[in-house]
Amino acid sequence: MGAEPGGTGTSAIVIGAGIVGAITAYELAKAGIATTLIDTEGPASGCSFGNAGAISPGSVAPLAMPGVLRQVFDMLLDPEGPLHLRPAYLPRALPWLIRFTLAARPARVDRIAARLHDLHRDAVDAHRRLASEIGAPELVQERGHLHLYPDERTLAKDSGAWALRKRFGVNVRRLDRAGIVELEPSVGPRYTIGMFLPDHAMVVNPYRYVERIVAASRQRGARLAIDRIVRLEADGHGWTCRSSNREWCADHVVVAAGVASVALLRPLGIRPPLESQRGYHVSFEGVRPPTRRVVVLADRKAFTTPMEDGFRIAGTVEIAGTAAPPNPRRSAVLERLARQTFAGLDDAKAKSWMGHRPCMPDTLPWIGRSAARRGLWYAFGHGHTGVTDAPATARQIRAGITGSH
Ligand SMILES: Cc1cc2nc3c(=O)[nH]c(=O)nc-3n(C[C@H](O)[C@H](O)[C@H](O)COP(=O)(O)OP(=O)(O)OC[C@H]3O[C@@H](n4cnc5c(N)ncnc54)[C@H](O)[C@@H]3O)c2cc1C
């Protein structure tokens, strides 16, 4: 089945209706391209369902920073720590882990940080505009992020990341305990140092946001199809995307399938070094959130967000592949942490979730045209900042396909 040409006479298929594919489809439809957005299950059924919703233009530090090996080792020894590696999965993960470690060399870190800064820099403006365009301005809230540390020693572990933020002009204010409590009275006494980033923002319902973006894309002429693409084939003019019982054709195909992008590209001989960093969240639904903004428990690498339907704590990096079931011990750690840190959660019921962050060893997503295959576009690998970077990604894909850059 073919996608009818839009106002531009050009057609595109976007595979994956997570935050990246949804905004990309929206931008393409807006540009007059006949767009078909295809997802196995529907909008935000992957990683984009359960993230912390943080819009973090200041996240310029790559995941692998100098000294990463020592930090990883310390974290692995701590059963309550934020990093877990399933031993049986180690042989599969090893090549990725080696590349990850090599990306931590100082010269590379500087280059990666500059690229991340470019990608993130107007994220807050872009989300504010988008939320307003789709008629849901309430979903993006600009109240800053507050990162918390118990003491100077834990703060010092992140000194490289804070130095990078400073170098790239990120607005940061250091707070003492009184300053923390003034902003967020429910934070427990464990935390005595705050780093406040006033220009950061949050999406207060990541699932509804993607749903609304997809609805707005459809209003602009995009088509949403529920189907699982199993094979991509180039023909003389464009691309055919095959599922088990039908085919979809267009001039361009954008692969925005998160961690599943690898499986779609491998048969074409394209092997992105993508690995799942499994993350968890625990949602306290129906409670009045104890905070007003994203509060990061930086020593535990956990993000907390006051959502429109409750309170969420999200975090953990678990390297265990895509097949293994969620490990309830990981979410139990997050639940305990939330209850210990914030007043007001004692009687709240908790619900947990696990998702696959699509992570590149150098933290940099693949965005743009395939060098080898005409009409094939990459939009995946956003790791921990897919919400933040989805608008910039969509803009780059739209500019590439419409030739407007
Ligand atoms: C715990 C946690 C907290 C996070 N917090 C934040 C945060 O605060 N801020 C931030 O910026 N980022 C955060 N992230 C990262 C962010 O969620 C991801 O980077 C982002 O969701 C990736 O979006 P995506 O659209 O690339 O992939 P996904 O959301 O995974 O979407 C991919 C889609 O492709 C579909 N698909 C897959 N294969 C096929 C196929 N063969 N055919 C058709 N469809 C297919 C899937 O069904 C899915 O809907 C967090 C992640 C986690 C796990």
C-alpha cells in the first residue's frame, strides 16, 4: 500500500511512535509530506511511556566521563546502587562496554559535550512551542530542576559534569539546606547541597504528550497505522516496509524504533552500536505530588517528577538485554528511596514499570540520512535524553527530507 503524496509530492514512513517518531511525523506532516506513522502497539508504547519527563538542556555531560570505570565498579558493588549488570549478559554487552569506556577519554568527552549542547540547547523553547501548537500547553511546565547531594564528597563525584555545564553557560545556582527547603519543603534531611537549574523544564505526562502529538499529526494529515514492520526493502524509487501481512511504500523511511531499530537495520548490513540501558520507574498514582519540579537525587541517579496524575521516581541503569523480564528488586529500591526522601508518600500505592533506553556508547544519537542508502533516515539512540532531544531530531529530519537546510 502506498502513502499518497502530500502537498510537496513527497511521502515518508516513520517507524516508531515514541516521542522521537511522533514529533518527527508531526513535523513532516506540517511540512506537507504525506506521512505514515507506524507502531507495533500505538503511541508511546516503548520507552517514551514511562520516562521522568525531564527536559534537560544542561545534560551536556556524556554518560561515560573520565573515571567512569572506577565509578562503575563502585556502583556494581552496591546492591542498592543505580547500576546493574546481569552476569549472564556480560559476553553480549562486552563490545558495547568497551566502546563506552573508550568514549570517556577527555578529548572525546569535550567533542561529545559540544555536540550534545548543540542538540539540547533550545529544547525548552521547542517543547513549549510544540505543547502550545498541539493545544496542550499545560503538559510542559517550566519550574527548573533541583539536583540534590548529601555532602561535598558525593557532589565531588559529579564535578566533571558540573564543570561542563558551566563551560557551556548552563545557568546553575548552588543552594544550602535552607535554600533546598525553601524550594522543596518535603525533601528529607539527608540532602544538604542543592544545584538548581532554573531554566529547565518537565513534561508532566509523557504518555499523554505523545498521544496528543500523534493526534495533532493526524489532524495535519498524517496517518497512524498499528503494524509491526519486519523488513525494509529499497526499490528503484523509494522504500517498502513489510509487516507479516502487508506492505507500506514511500519515498523516505525514518527509523525511529528506539532500541528495536537495530533489528530493522541489521538485514541491510547496518549495525548501530545500540544497547538497552534498562530503566525503571515507580509511580505513586493519585497522590498530591510532594514536589513542584523535577528533583534529582543525584547521589542515587534518580529523577523524581510531579506528574499530572501523581508522583514518579525514575532511574536505574540495568544492562541485561531486551529479553529478560523486569527485576522487581530494582523498582523496590526506587520505591524505598522515594518514601525515605519525601514526606507525604507513606500511604500511597506504588506501581512499577521498566523500559529500554536506546543507548549509544558515545551518548550521541544517530540522526539524519544514511550515507549508504538513499531515502533511509535515522532517528534513534537518544539514551537518557530522548524527551529533551526529540524536537531537535525531528527538525533535522524534516530539513533533510524537504531539503530546507
Ligand atoms: C526510567 C527512564 C527515565 C527517563 N527519563 C528521561 C527524562 O527525564 N528525560 C529525557 O529526555 N529522557 C528520559 N528517558 C529517555 C527517553 O525516555 C528515551 O530516550 C525516549 O523515550 C526514546 O524515545 P524513542 O521514540 O526513540 O523510543 P521508544 O519510546 O522506545 O519508541 C519506539 C517505538 O517504536 C515501536 N517499534 C519498535 N519496533 C517496531 C517495529 N518493528 N515496527 C513498528 N514499530 C516498532 C515501539 O512500539 C515504540 O513505540 C528516560 C528513560 C527511562 C527508561
